[in-house]
Amino acid sequence: MRKFMPVFALGFALAAVGLRAEILEQILVKVNGEVLTKTDLEQRQLRALRDRSDIGPAAGENELKKAIAEITPLLLVDAVDEMLLVQRGHELGQSMTEEQFKGILENLKKDNSLTTEEQFQAALKQEGMTMADLRKMFERQTLISRVEQQEVMSKINVTEDESRQYFEAHPDEFKTQPGITLREILIAVPDEKGGVNVGKDEEAKAKADALRARALKGEAFEKLAAESSDAGSKANGGLIGPISRDELNPDFQKLIDPLRPGQITAVVRSRQGYQFFKLESRTESDRLTFEQARQQIAERIASEKRTGELQKYLTKLRDQAIIEWKNEELKKAYEQGRAARAAARPPVAG
């Protein structure tokens, strides 16, 4: 689901290269009678430009012209394809109910930490959108998703032979993740207004050092954790995991990687307080059998087939559609985008 992102000030630059809408809306193309306007295209261009890391507020006119020329062909292809899929969704009787829209809104607010209606409205304004715009956007996304599922994904089949051939051709791609199981002890340092209380910080550090010393002398780590740790894991004797090594941040990986099972880390300062860890066990990466990897293989093949099958389906919709271009230059750009999209299509899994 799309999150709100800040819009940088490209409006003035777009105006400078002649991309602002005229007072009378200009129609660029009709797709089965539905129109794509100049303003519609400009909005797509603006969203695409702001997502490019190489284009910023200080971009010059020539730089913007070049970037717009690069992005417009595929934007036109996407715009036409979306119109065709939405139209097909309506033909299939698909729609988004008010209840579904409310659920999407709640998730959107939660994902963006928008806890008040004022914050939500401010975010909408920052995006240059109204509630009607937002509803239309999500309805289009819903219809497109349902059409793809009903008309494309439901017809994709992955055979046993395809799965086995794919597995044999990619033997090193299906492995278990290396994992570790730890125990932890945390001595928390309470948050206080005005910063850290030095006395309490030193007291927590001393307590953690003393507990680590007892663990190094042979006292049961799980008993010490259960008695003294401030972490939620104390109920399980400080047990954490098993967890994938790749889920750990790089600094924590450096702390844990040198350990052998049974060894204990130094005391480290974390956001919560002072912690140290014991490595309980470590599992290395291992190849999966075909049966273990079967589901992953099927999902990967289906995903790769989806791209090709969706393009075939869109080609069929385009061939059946009445597409009337009002601008020859944009028609050429659209054809250029279609050719680029076809050339970039990945090979079917096998």
C-alpha cells in the first residue's frame, strides 16, 4: 500500500518546460472512450520525477527535459494499461465497497502514523489530493488487482516437471537461512526528563557487569535472567530465537559472529540499558530438498510466468480496444514504451 511521501517543489520547473495544463483541459488519448488528459499525464510525470534520486528541486530546465523524455514512454504505457484493466474490472462486475475503502483508510493511517483527522487531512493536502482522489486511486488499484488475479493468475499452472527442472537448474538458490538462538540479560536504565541520570546509568552498568561475572563463573544463565533481567524474555530464561542471522543489524552480527555456543558477549549499552548475551546454538545454511523447496519453487515460477502472461493479456486488451491518439508525438512515445517493455520482459521460468 502506498504511503504518503513529501512532494518537493517541481511545479515551477515543470512550468518552465511547458508541462502545465491549459485552462481548457487537453485530451491526449481516448481509450474506449475514456480520456487521458494533459493534467493526468503531468501528475504521473511529477510523481515519477520526485521518486528519482538524481532529480532534485534545483534541477535545471535541460535536466528536467531529458528526465521527462526518459520516463514518459513507459508512463504512457502504464496509463493506457491501467485504463484497460479498470475497464475490464467494471465489465466483470468488480467494485470497491465503502466498507473496504474504510478498511484501506484505517491501514493507510496506521502505516503513516496518522493518529488524528487533522494529520490525515494535512497529509492529503501535502499530496495535492482530495478524499475523492484517494478513493478513486484505491478503487483503480483494487480493480486492477482483481482483474489480474481472476484473468491472469488463476490461469497460471505450474507442473511437477517444471518445478523439478527449475530446482535442478538453480540448486544453490534454495537453502535454509543460517540461524542462531540466544539468551539475554538486560539491566534497564530508566528514561528521565533532561537526559540520562549518570548515577543510575553507572549503577545499571555495575549490576550488568556483576551478573556477567557470575555467568562466566558457571552460574546458569537462564536462572540469572529469570531472577534479574528486565527484558520481556526473562519469563523464558532470557531465550531469544531461533532467529535468522540476516535479521540482525550489522553491529549486532559483529558482536555475535565470533562466539561459539556457550560463550558470552561483553556488556554493551543499548537504547534500553545494559545487555549481554549467551550464544545457545548456531545453525548453518543448508540446501533444501526438492520437497522442502516445492512451495518456494512454485511461487517463483508463477511470479515469473505472471509477467509474461500479463503482457499477453494486455496485448489482447489493446488489440480489442479503440485507442485514439490526439498527439502524434505522444503516440510515438507510447509505441517506444511498448517496445521497451517487451524487450525488458524476463524469460519464462524453466
